[in-house]
Amino acid sequence: MNVYSKFDTTLVNDLKEPGSTSSINSDSSSKLSTLTPLSKNIPDFSDEDINDSNHLLSKMMQNIKLHEPAKNTYKRLATSDEELTSKIAYHMKEILELIGEDPQREGLLDTPKRYAKAMLHYTKGYTDDLRQVINNALFESESDEDMIIVKNINFHSSCEHHLAPFFGTCSIGYIPNGKIIGLSKFARIVEVCARRLQVQERLGRDILNIITEALNPKFVVVTIEAEHMCMTARGVQKQGTKTITKVCESTFEDKKEKKDALNEFFVLYNSMK
């Protein structure tokens, strides 16, 4: 099954909350060409269904390389941006009151709406279409022996534990296996994966999975260096602390070939200013 198949409109409407009048509209229909595969109709589901590995929805979710759809992704896809902004702003106003602020004072009058728009931007990766991102920018490789590295792709993401920002750089290296991809697409892939609620460890794996799915390279490695505000602005509050993660995969049967490729990546990486 092609994991980039179009989201099933019928599925979205069938997964609506009981009594909901929301349906696919012209504003949201363009969002449906996302990462979710075609699936049979699912009349209703619960938390138990999500955790049941034999349930159809659970199987559908397990078949997708990214951690999407989240259980409520269908709600966002089926709701206009105007309605999403209004609902988020309503609850943000309540939060301002609960922390002791006055949402009616001049400086905060438009804050709930501004926050809602910002949050939709911070999490736009849930609705981005990977097929449009890659946009058929795949080409035949002239050499399947050379390492290709894109270094220090800047990104911003949001920690799923505290909704605090984390940000840094991502570097990607791969050895082709018949196909290469336009270099700018790596930055776009990182953006899709980062613009959702994340943890750094999964972010690197998400990026690697997309590259593997698109190129089936002989070798691919993704490294991320990031600063987490949940660690520097709260909690232990250790300023300047960085977290480094690495994930890699290869088609090499010989472990030495994989180790040599990884060593080559870091030699080239460290030689690049």
C-alpha cells in the first residue's frame, strides 16, 4: 500500500464525533491529500480501539511511517482554519484568566487569536502533503558510491511534554541506490516533521523514514543537535545545554560497510565549516 495515498474523505466524515455537524468543506478538502492511506470506513472508535493492535484504525496508523494520523487529526482536516482559530482562541482566553491575567486589558485583547494562529503554524506538519513537498524531485543517480551530506538545516519544533519550543540543526547524509532527491527537499522534509508535537528522538526517526521510503538508499544517517526550552527555561534551567541524537540505517549486509559509511559521514561532516 502506498503510504502517501489520499486521505479517504468518507473515513473523515465517518470518524466525526457523535452528533457533530462538521463535514468536509472546500477550505479543508485540500488538506486531505496527506500521509494517511486509503482505508475502509470506521463507524466509531475509542481509546481502547487505538490501543488494540487488531483494530482496523490501529492497523491503519501502524502502517504509516510518521506518527500520523494522531487520533484527532481527522478533526483538524475536517475543520476550516477560521473555526480552528476561533475554538483555540476561546480556550486560550480561559487559560489567561486561570493564570491570573485579564484578557480584556489592551495588551491581551487579541492575544488568544494570535496564539491560535501561531499554534496552527507551529503544528502545520499535521496537514502538510509530503507528495507536494517532494514534488517528483527524484532523479537517477550517476554514482551509487559517493556520500551526499546536507549539513545544519535549521528547524523549530514543539516538545510534546510541555509544549515548549526546541530548536537546532539537522544534518543528513546518504549513499544513493539508483536515485537522488533535490537538495532543498531535505529542508522541506525536516520542516514537515518538526512542525508537529515532537520529541527529538522521534523527529530524527521520522526524517529518516521518509528518506528511506522515497529513495531506498544504501545508507542514510540523520543527526540532530537541539536546545530544549523545557530544560533551559524551566525545570533544571541549565542554559546552553544541547541534546545530540543520531539514527542510521543501511542495506549493507556487512556490518563493517555500515560502520565505514558512518565513519565517512562524520569525517566529512567535521571537515565542513
